[in-house]
Amino acid sequence: MAFMIQPYSDPKSGIWKIRKVIPKHLRPFLDGKVELKRSLETKDAHVAKTRAAGVIAEFESAIARAQSRFDNQENEQKIFSAQLDAIVSYWVAHEHGRLTQADIQARYLLETPEGLASMIEWFSEPLEVLHEANGTSRQQTEEQRFVRHMSAFVDEALELSQYSLYDHSLRLYLAVQLSKACIKLCNSAIDHEQLDRRKQELIRRELNRGFEPTLPNTNIDPTVPSSDALQQLKDLGLIVTTKATSSSAPSKQKEGEISVSSSVSQLIDWVNNQKKIMSSEVGFRSWQSDRNRPCQRLIEYFADKPIGKIQKQDMRNFFNWIILCPSKPSLKIRALPFQQQIDIAKKRGLAQVSINTADKEIKLISGYFQQAVDLDILPQNPCHKASLGKVKVKVIRDPGYSNAEVTKIFSLPLFSQRTHAQKARYGEAPYWLPVILAYTGARAEEIAQLYVKDIKQDSDNNERWYFHIQDGRDDQSVKTGESRRVPICQALIQLGLLDYLNTLPAEGRLFPMLKANGKAKYHSTVARYLKKVFMTLDIEHFDSLMHLHAFRHRFITEARKVMREDVQNAITGHSNAGSTGRNYGIYSELHQAIDKMPVLDIPKWCLES
């Protein structure tokens, strides 16, 4: 007769506890423990009884798993490497066929400040540690650690074949083979992402030319493991499922269609594909980079729930879940599912996502649902008013540099003499990028992406020059979507800007050493370098500044003193500039206005400096 487990009060501390004796034959499968014991962390009998139910369920589950392992011993002894390889092979074929799904790509591609990067190190580094520990006193410890590291992949591969394995040596073998396979999948994921991006760019170009795109199919088709390998699995009692029935993903809809039964992953893919067709490559990459992480959170939280069943209350709960995530997780933590990140953040007391950040993410996600609303697929947008709103942030300092701070910056050695290392890595960008930003109020990427031919001479007055900020090439973008001409003041010319242009190839870039990162941004690498240099100046509350954008804030502040607001907006590219910047009849007024700006004390550029 079985007896119900009952909590008991510790006679010394008065704290209620619960325990269950482990049957002798199951103890080897539970780390040799004689019993399972847990403190209920209360002295209140009523509270203890309430908490006990959940703990009892955990104990029973642990005992059941151990019994399953005991019963499975005979089958596990019959398994050899060939059968394990078949399990791996079947999982790889299944996984490779899903690489186009955003939630699967997130396993192998990592969002970094530089853009999407392969997560090979997440698999390769623990594998190297395991190999190095072979034959040493650390071998057993590292083996256990490695199996834990790959446990989610091992369990998924076994679940796909509807089988369970508990033997450590068998799970270790699977973990190693799956890790090697995942390294290959990382490379496939990054290659496919780049190929898909290129394909969408070609489609856009063909449509712009008035042609119907006729491009080869680049979708990944899954490979199928050998029939002999699958038969060996079946002979051992494994129920090998087909791809159509084993996948946890929703059934595939007709390409290009969404409905109320679509998952959030399908909605995201559909909207992204629409955006790819309508945008340039650089424009799409920039747009998507802001949405990758919010979309990954959305996919994990709602999984396969149909978008037609997601209500405002669900989105409010999602908002509350977002603010539990760590705000700046380490690379290792960032590679984990968000729920695991939340658990770690709670345990370690890590800083969590702010309400304002969560509000921003909900608004970005709202755009996806709004597409479905606009097409009458959804009756309303569940994101509308789902956020708690924004919290007013206390302003620590002015967002722009002061005159004294600008003087400090341009007194740095790099503005008078640049080292060979600086030139080899960044060219002349460390000098000219801050100087141009200070004299134009432009955005950093607007200047960093320019070509030499984008610096033009006024056809009506050859003494006037201007920066033509536009999205005229595939690797250029403009935040407001409208091109503009930013007048070049006399101070820039006197510093040697035209002399610098004469050193560059006419068909080349303004800053040829700068390369676009994964988000298609040219200014990122030199921006990080300049931030490190500026930090040495002990600028007050520097960490609260956007160190390059602060030049723009300062320019606007100074511009208010010497020019009308519409002229200032036309120069800086604010969306409310109206027709001022586009009206050629008053273009000369922009030149007159910008020459009224205060001249800064900056060393003149010299090629040999």
C-alpha cells in the first residue's frame, strides 16, 4: 500500500520540510541519493501544505524518470554508434530544412552590435574544452558539463525519433556529434541569410526595371537519412516520425499568405519578405536590425499560438515578461532562450529591461500586427495600448556638447597627428567624421556612407559646395527617406576638405577604409574607436551621451541663435523641414545661414599628419 508523502516540521528550526525515500534499485539513476528532500521555507503549516503539492509532483516526476531509465537499460545496451548516428542524421535533415524559420535561425545566428554573426563558438569552444580534458582528472566533470550544455539539442533529437536515452555515455556521444553538426548548421544559416538577402535585393531591382523576377529557387530542401539507418532505429523500437508530423512548427501555409491561424513566426516572415521587396538591401538590414530581438522574444513567448487568438491581455502579459529579461546579458547568456535568461537574471540580480525599452519593443512588434489589420486579416491590433507606457527619464545633462567640451575634443592628438595604426584601420575618418558632424549637424551614418561624388559643386556658384545626402546607391539610406543638400561652410574648406577629396579616387568612398557591419552601418567601427578616445577627456556624464550624435545636438542649439527654424531643419534633415531644403530658389539661404555658425578651433588637416 502506497502512502501519501506528508510535510513535517523540523523539531529544531520549526521549518516545514518534505522528503521521499528513493527505491534502492533507482538510486543509481538519481546520483546515488537515498532520499529526495526539500525545505518548504515556512513555519506556517497552511503555507507548507500549499507548497508541498508542487514539490511532491516534482519528486514523483523524478522517480518516474528514474524508473524509465531502469526499464530502458536493456534497450540502451543494444544501441551502437551506427544507430546513434542515424538519430543525429535524422535530426540534422529535419533541422536543415527549417533554417529559413526565424526561431530556428536564432539558434545559430547571434544579434551583435556588428549585426548578425555565426554562433560557432557556442558549440566549438565547449567541444575543445572537452577534448583537452580527455585523459585528465577533469574528464568526468567536463563530460557532464558538456552533456548539460547540449542537453536541449540531445533531447530534441531523441524526441524527433520518439525515444529516450539516459545512459551518460550514449548522451555524451550524441552531444558531441550534434555539436559538430551544429557548427556546420551555423555556417549554413549565415550563408542562407546572406543568399536570401541578395535574392530579395535582385527581386527588388527586377521589379524596379519593370520585369517579372525569374530567379532560381534558393530555398533549403531537407536531405533524408538512409533507409537502412532509419530501419535500424525502427528495429530497436524507435518510432521514427516524418518531417510533416514531427515538426513542432505549424503546418506550412501557401507561400505569400497569412491568416488568423498563422503563427507569429509566419507573420514576421511574411512582413519581412514584403519589406525586402520594397526596400534596398541596406535599408532592409537597418530596418530589421532594430526588430530582430523583439521578434525573437515574441516567437519564444507565443510559440505556435495563432495570431487570431492573441488578445490585448496576452500582449500585456508579454510586456510584463519582457521587463523580466536581462537588459545587457553576456554573450553566453544571450545565446540561451529568453526564459532561461530571465531565470538567470532573477538568480544573479542582473539589471532587467526597462519599461521604456519594453514599450519600444511593443511598438516595433505592433507594426507586424498592423499589417494584418490593414489587410482585414485581424479585426484589431492586440498591441494597441498593451504597453504600460513610457516612464519619464530624468535628464542628467544636455544631450549636446558644450563649447568647452568641443574644445577638449578637438584638442586631442588625433586631430593634429594620426598614427600609422589609426590610418591603416580607419583612414582619415577619425579626423573628418567628427569635424564634419560638428559643422553640419548631420547624422553619423549619413556622412560615413558618402561617396566622393556625393560632395558636389553648386552649378550656379562654383565657390559653393555641398554634401548630397541621398539613398542613391544600394548601400545608402536616409532616415527620413528624403534626400537633401547640406551646404559646406567655408570653415570646412579652410580646414582642407577639398584637399582631402583630391587624394581619393573619384569613384570611391569618402572614407574608403570603413566597411559596413552586419547592420549595413559604415560608421560603427570608427564610432567605437572615437568613443574610447573621447572617454579619456573626463567629460561629465559622458556615459549618458551619444558621443557622435552629441555634435548634432550642439549644432542645432547653436543654429537656433543664427537662423530660422525651417532653414535649420532643412540643413539637419528634420522631418518637419517642409519644402525649404528642396526649394532651389532659396538654396543660397542655406549657405548664408551655415556660414554664420561659430568657427571652431580645430587643427588644419594635413595628409602627412
